[in-house]
Amino acid sequence: MSTPRHSRRVAAAAGIVLALGLTACSTGQSSTSADSGTATVSGKISMTYLQKQGDQEYFIGEAAGAKAKAAELGVDLKVVNLGSDADKTVSEVQSAIAQKTNGLIIVVPDPAVGPQVAQTAKDAKVPLLTSDDQICTSGPDPSKCAADGLVARIGFSGAQMGGEVGKRAAEEFKKAGWNAADTRIISAWKQDVTVCGDRVKAAKEAFNAGAGATVQNIDVATDNTPTGAQDKIAATVTANAGVKHWVVWGCNDENVQGGVTALQNAGFSADNVIGVGLGAYLACKGWGAGKPSGMKAALFINGSDVGALAVQTMYDKLKNAKDFPKEAFAPTKMVDASNWQASGVKCS
């Protein structure tokens, strides 16, 4: 999963990113809506949902939510796991179009494929919607993309999520009573994923506003996996031998769990670590064990909500020619060892 560019963002606002139509296909007849210039589909609607890291708990939940919504709407939905393969992304988009899908929803493994994916969909006149991560029609880096070049997205607000993480980290820091001089913050994320950058930037701002002290931050570039984050953060900890207390946040639970594990292996007790995850699906494993954990809290993001909202949004476009919002956001909730089970978190 996973997140800068807040001035370009509006939640669930009107406005369409790509003016895409739809050709007739074997699963439904299309007709052009006179008032919007977009196409509608009569009969059975087919969609293809292409996901990166489809075996990750968040994306498993997202696929489940998408399938449930598709069943409710009578939509024929195919879910494809792209893993981390950018080349597979392009070939699977081409395959879906060849199979006459009516609409494409995608979570790209690498935003660099965005322009090719967008152009392929546009040439085929198949509506394209992203979930979770943004892509740009004109370049590989969405953070440098003009607002009208960003493909419509369903997901979570990076500013809101990061803000909640930073706020909770500040609360935990103040409660712990640590000295800022011997405390460090680790911000860990895959730095070419713009939604990750959104989250980390907002976390820093919220922490600085709420902590009542200035704590030095260390940015750590990772691959957004637990083992990748653990290795990079372990090296960072080794290079900062005088630090007594650590605050850890990142793009997702994987980064924070990797950091917490690295610190534990380096001999830091749970009392000297404040990890605030993002996802909660890994954070809850330590809480379920009933042992002290450096993972003090996590923002619960329910992938099922995103999958369902993405399918509903595409359905509204295909059936009723309703314009995509520029972005639409699902709700989040902060959880910890005391309430994660009641909140519906599923551990991976």
C-alpha cells in the first residue's frame, strides 16, 4: 500500500480526469449519452480489477469487497494479481481489453507504467479508474503531474491518514515523557510511491504540531515490505548508537512492523519504541499475543471499503454515465491493543 500534492486533491468532488468512452462488446451493448459524451452499457457489465501485491492482507480484503459489491450489482468481475511486475501490468491491461472488459480498475505496482496504461485504455475507449495509488497520464511521477493529468482515484486520503498517525505518535511521545534530544523518528516508505509520500509528510506535520518538542527525523527508503524495512532500519539504528528512544511510522504496517522488529532485535524494549502503523493488519499480531509491543497503535484502513467503492464508482460510470470523482475516500479508524478486535481488524 503504501502515500505531497494536497492542494490538488478534493474528496469525492465533481470533475472527470479522463474523458473516456466505451465500445460495444460481447457482454453488453454501449450507447453514447448525449448530455455527457460518455458511453453507457446495457445488459451485463464486465470489469477487470488489477492489483499489485494481491496476496497482501489489505489487497485480499480489497478484492473481497470488490467481489461482494460486484455480486450485489450483477457485475462480472475479474480480479488479477499483478504482484510487483510492471511488465505484467501492461500485458494484463492489454489482455483485459482484448477480452472486451467494459471497465478497468487498477492498483499499479510501479507508477512509471501509468502513461502507457492510461494511453492503452484511452485508445481502446475503456474507462480507467485507479484505486489506492495514483498514476499520471503524461509522466512516470504523479507528484509532478498536472492536476488534469491524474487518473481518477478511489482510496484513502494520504493527508488524513498521515495526520492521524502523526497525531497519535505525538500523543504517545508526550505520554512517554521522553527527552527529544535522545529520541529519533524513523519515517520509512518506498519513495517513488506518491501516496506514501503524502502519508509521511502529513505524519511529520501532525507530530511537529502536537509533540511540544522538536525531534530529529530520519527518512529511510524501503521497498514497503517488512523484511526490506527491517534491513534498512536496522542499518539506521546501528548508525545512531546514542539514541535511546525511537518513534516509527511509514507508508504502511509493513514498514512500521519491520522497524519495530529491527529495534527489538537491536535490544530496545517495547517501552522505548513508539510504532504507529498504517493498516493494522500486521500491528494486531503482536497485540493478539498479549505481550508488550513497540507497536502502540495503527490506523485501520479497510481494503474492502475501497474495493467496493471502486466497483460502485465504475458501475455508476458504465451504467449511468456518471462522471468519476477526481478522488473519493473511504473512512479510517485508529486502533490499538484495547479495541482492534471490536473494530473488525483481521490479522494477516
